[in-house]
Amino acid sequence: MALFGVGSTVSSARAGTGPAPVSHAHPSAPIPVQGAPVGSLVRLPLGEGGPAVFPLILGGAEFGWNVDLESSHDILDAYVERGGNAVHTADSFAGGRSEHIIGQWLSSRGLRDEVVLAVRVGGHPDNPGLGPVNLVRAAEASLTRLGTDRIDVLYLDATTDTRTALEDTLATAEWLVDTGKARAIGAIGYTAAQLVEARIFASAGFPRITVLDVPFNVLRRHEFDADLRLVAGAQGMAVTPSHALEHGFLAGRHRARMRGSLSVRGAQLAANLNRRGTRTLRALDSVGAELGVPDAAVAVAWLLAQKLVTAPIINAFAPQHVEELVQGVGVRLSRSHLAEIARAAE
């Protein structure tokens, strides 16, 4: 049974003069959920003074690449129906097609004011890096593709630019915030030292970085090192880990190497098809069987049990995957569960 399901009951009478037939539900039938989904009541602040979000952000990396427009909209619908309200994309995802698809969905559903929109910039080939000119152009292009006038969380992707001075990037971010094009600033790829420097600039009036994206999961714990943890905690940042399922490996669906030449996704999955990866999946299997949830939900619950993590960013390939992921928000792992998973992933 889904923890955050949604449904409604609608009664209608057949056309005619006689009374409508009375329908009696079987005693063992599921009880329909009336009104808003239970998940809509679950919200956490995304950084100090940030928007309130569901503790699982739906990623759009597959939209326009491995998932077509119609299927993408079905996935987004499934997420919102279960109480989700935060969507992440990037100007580099499928060359901007992900933004187009999400923008069309927001417009057709009339949900722009209900959805927290997070966008990573810096990786599009037309406006690469975080220099002042390209950063402004990248933000403007994303706004156009998304069909909106503001980005709720603008992630600055430092992995795409090692040359632009941090002060110049933050000065441009200040202009974007002041003009209402961005409401909050996030970051990915910055070192702990750079984040400390950014906080010093913030004391001089530049916008604060309040959200931090770190590629982080049970198999990539080294990515979120002690220095980053210390700085993120001291600055009250919300951590939104990407690669939460390690390219889908932690969902447990792929356990054998594929024959023939590997695709990009096949190569990513194959990288974890080793003893450590197999041990980790077995641990997720064991905990999932005990709690009655799929491996993906256990992987999500593991992340949410980590200090500083507010909401992982997770991509989905199909609506049914959303159901699995959302279950992880309602799972509470015991110390023995966490220890079992940690031992397996060593």
C-alpha cells in the first residue's frame, strides 16, 4: 500500500427515470483517500528562509533524453499526485529539452505557483561557465525554455568553470536576485574553502548560497567529505544530494552485466556491478523485505537519515518509479538498519 497515495470517489447516476443503483464496496477493498494527498502535508524548509518542499525533489535529467514528452508529463503528474512540489532540471539536460518539457507541463497544468522550480546553470554549450555575461544569458535562456519569470533555486555549477572569480559570479547572482529572476542561490561543485569565501562575500551584501548539491549516496559517501559537512552545517545550508540512486543502480533492477557494447547508462550501471555493489544491494533487499518497501525506497530513506540532507534529487523513468521513491519518505530506518547498510557498502 502506498504511503502517500491520492484518490477520490465520484458517484454518478445513470441516465433514466429510476433511482441510481446502490454500489457496495467489498469489505476488503482499499479505503479511498479523499482530498489532498497525505504527502502534501510533508514539507521541510529548503535552507534558511527558503521555500517549503517535499523531502524528495523530482529530477528531470531523463526528460527529453530517455523519456519522451508524454511520459515525462505522466511522471510529473504522478509526483504531484503523491504530494511532491519540487522539480529540478538543468540547462544542459538534453540540450535544454528537459526545461522545455517541464515548462510545457507547468503551463498546461497551471501549477507554476505551487511548484518549487530548481535549475542548474553553467553547462549549456551556448552559455558555458559562470562568467557574468554567460550566467545572465544562461538564466534568461532557462526562463524562456521554462516559460516562467523566475527560478526558485538557481544552482551555480562550479564544475563547468574553474576560471571565473567567485566574486564576479556572486555579483551577477546578486543582480539576478535583485531583478526577481532568481529567488535563492544554490551551488554544486564548490569546495569547502570556496563556500567559506562565499559566506564572507555574503556579509558584504552578496546573496548567500543556501542550498548545496553534492553527488552523494550510500556508495559515494566520500563525495560529501568532512569539510563540506562542517561548512554546510555551520552555514545552515540545505543539502540536496544528486545521484541519489547511483544512476539507478540502487533501485536494484540491474544486477548483471549487459551483453554487447555498453550505452552511457549501461556503463554507469556496470561500474557498480562488483562485490561491493552486490553486497549493498543485498543489504537493501534485506531491509526492504523487512519493512515491505522496494530497494529504491530504502536508498531514499538512508539519505534522509543522514544529517544535513533535506531532500535528495532523484530522476524517474516511469510513473511507477515515483511510487517506489515516495515510499522512502515515510520509511524510518533503525540504527541496526543503517549499520547493516553501512557495513555492506564498505
